[in-house]
Amino acid sequence: MSLFNVFSISGTGMSAQSVRLNTTASNIANADSVSSSVDETYRARHPVFAAEMQKAAAGQNESVGVQVLGVVESNKPLNVEYAPDHPMADGEGYIYKPNVNVIEEMTNMISASRSYQTNVQLAESAKNMLNKTLTLGQR
């Protein structure tokens, strides 16, 4: 594997962690939203990652990066609260809140941020190694 592949691999890692940070931010931003219907209530979203196996399946002997397969909605139950005086209450007096756990989302945010930072450091290390390789014959 050449050092140039490291840039590709760390790039896919940074891209994947960026998607993870964006979905986490969206979840936190909508954590306190309220709805009067189950169908209109925001549901937590999570990205789904996989290894880029097309390269391996094609017979290329290379390391593989990360692929974002998509973003899925959580199937955890919504938070239902009896609040008949709330302006968004349905006919039975219930309001519906998202199934977002802010503590889990903050943990996801920290983890994604650190993973992104690690990929940046990896690319930086590869860049430094390539620069040192170019200066080997000078002296």
C-alpha cells in the first residue's frame, strides 16, 4: 500500500465522521421539539457505515476506506406526555416528543469529533512522511 492510499482512506473517514457529526447536531437541535401527532414527530437519525468492499471484491489488493450507506431513523418509541393545557396537545391531551437521548448524542458527538481529528492527524503524518522522503537526497 502506498502512502497515497492513506490520504484516500483518511479522507473517507473524515467524510463519514462529518456525516455523523451533522446527524448528531440535527438530533440535538430537534431534541426539545413537540408535535401533536405521532407521524409529524421528529425521530432520531443515525448514519450507517460500511467498509468500501468494491475495491476488495474487484481483486485490488488495497486497504479500504469507509462508505456511508445512508441515514436511518431510530425505531425507539417516541416520548409521549400528557399535557392537556399545551397548545400542541392532540384531542386526548397528549404531546409527542422525539426519541432523542441528548446524553447519547453528546457522547456520539465527542466520539465523532475525536475520530475526525484522528483521521486529520493520520493524513498530516502521511504528508510529513512524503515530504521527508522528497528531502532524503538533499544534503
